Amino acid sequence: MTDDRHDDPLPAVAPAPTDAEELRRELVRLAAEFDNYRKSMARERELLRERALDEAALALLPVYDALGRALEAHGEGDPLREGLVRLQSLVEEALARLGCQAYDSLGKPFDPLYHEALWAEEADCEKNTILAEFERGFLRNGRVLRPAKVKVSLGRPGGGPS
């Protein structure tokens, strides 16, 4: 008699998926796709919100600059100056509500991330020191909204050591 017994294991055969299993997998996949879509839309909404706030702040900055120039033109005790000071403080409050803050540049080293050099001249100070600020720079939530427009030192006259 021949031995018909096989010692080899039978290959594993996955059970055929039922319609319920396929529907469940499809539902899970669709739920994941929808969750990704929802998160993507939330990120896009936040980006649009930030851009809108940037635009609003940028629209107020020329008003702030004009008020600063008007204040320089009027001396102490001038009633118009007092009104301009109040108006400028209102604009500063509006900028602060938008997350903006001015930063000082005068006497600091030039940094191309924060400053835009409009003028350079020799001066009795270190090279790349900011000598004057033509237009103030502003940050919004830690990012440069508008770089400061500045005049920069080229170093000591005659090329001496800085």
C-alpha cells in the first residue's frame, strides 16, 4: 500500500472578502480622505486669515508713516500736534491688535532680513552700522511684515580700521 499522506502544510488561503468587509474598508478609506480634506481646508483658511491680517496691517502702515512725518513738522504746544499724537496712538493700537510691532534699527548692525539699505556713507562708526532710519520696520507675529528702510555706514573715512 502506498502512503498518500503529505507532510507539506497546505498553503494559507485568505477567506474571500464578503461584501460587508469591502464596504467597511471603503468606508474607512473615505473617512480618512475626508479627515485629510477637512484638515487641509482648515490650514488653507488659517493661511487666508493670516494673509488678510497682513494686508490690513500693510494698508495702515502708510497712514502711520504720514502721521509721523506730520508730527515732525509741528512743534510742541501746537493744538494740531496734540490731535495728531492721539490719532497716531489710535493707529498704533490698531496695528497692535493686528499683531504688529515696530522694531528699532538705529545704531544696530545691518541685517538684510530686517533692513533695506537705501543709502550708504562713510561715518565714524563700525562698518554696516545703521546711521538713520527713513521708514520704520514692522514685525507681525514674529515675521518681518515690512523691513526698515535705512542708511548704513561704510566704515571710517579713508578706509581706516573699523
